[in-house]
Amino acid sequence: MSDTKNTTSADTGTTPEDKTSSKKSSRFPNSKTPITMVLFYTNICITIGLVLTAIVSPTLDYQAAFALAAKDNAAIANGEYWRLLTAFFINTPLVLFINMYSLNAIARAVEKFYSGWLFLGTYLTGGIMSILASYWLTDAMSFGAGGAIAAVFGLFFGFIQRYKNISQLIMPGIREELFKVIGINVIFILLSVTWSWPIDVWMIIAGFFTGWAIFVIREFVRSTQVWKNLSKAFEKQ
């Protein structure tokens, strides 16, 4: 491996070290995408916390620790509605790796392109709708961020399909990255079915179509005269 000389590029004003460090720092969520960063590390910290709880607790095993915040139909029916929110912030270690890889690959681009509030709203709405779908369609205990992340995918999938040329100009290679992540998740789902892993596919499906529906609604609102009039009114102010 050759040494890197400390020279400055005439056209960019940056050193090779700067470029290398920027590439390294871009692999994970950072302050440029604060919502993605918070969601990324929140999922990790909660999962680690539950695993440590199961390790140190004399009364709770691994499954019981995760059941404290998971989607439990009987518990929700008895008024524990907070599980509709907490259930998509916990992941088993293997699923956590796949979910956070997927979140990191796409969510940063979505947050940069759309407003942070739309991105966060899509994530939370998709997560809640995925848990509700699981509640209505299966009695099994479920949890995981897959539905919320699928909603972000649905939102962005709608955009790159609607604006193919623009998306390639603004974010080169993003279509390929999106389909690569979708392919990894499809393979994982097929393996889960083959090996009887406890994966709730309904959460993924509900989350994806929730995100896609948010995109469709947003495009409809933006295309109406009401939206145009509101935009003009805000511009005058």
C-alpha cells in the first residue's frame, strides 16, 4: 500500500486525507442526517439494553425480555396501546443488522431529499401501521423495525419510479442501491419461510404500502390548486 502525499488539489482545495476521511464518515449516519442518526442508534441501544436485561436478570430470559415491549395482541386488547410504538424499536440481533443496514443505505438519502419531518412521519406512521396490520392478521407476538423501514422504502420507491431521470441526476446509483437492499430483504424473508424463522411478513408489506401511499397523497396534494395557492401565499409573506 503506497503512502499518500500531503498535497492539495488545485480544483477542489481538498487533500487526499480529507477525501478519505469523508468517505469513512459517510458510511454511518451523522449530524448531516440527524433523524436517521437518532433512529439508527436508538434501535441499536434498545436492542442491546434488552439483551443485557435478559443476561443480568434472574427472572427474565431472552424471549421474556423482548416480550416486555413487543406486539402482544392480548396485551394491546387490554389497553397497552404503547406497544404499537415500542414494538418497532426492538430487533433481534440478526434482524437488527439487516434492518440497520437497510436504514443506513436508503434513509440518509431520503432525509436529505425530503424534509426531516416528512421522513420521520413516514417512519413512525409506517411502523404503527405495520404493527396494526400484524395485530389484525396474526396472533403471533411480533416486533422489529422492518415495517417502519419498509415505509421509507415505499416513499422513496414511489419517487424514483415517478421521477426516474431526476432521481438518477440528483442521486446517481440510488436506484441500484434501493433494489439491492430490497433484494437482500427478499432473500432474508424467503430464508425465514424456508427455515421457519419467526419473521412477520405482514409488517413488511403493510409498511411498504403505507410509505407508497404517503408518496401518492403528497404528490396529489402538491398537484392541486389549493397547494399552489398556499405556496404563493407563503411566498408573499
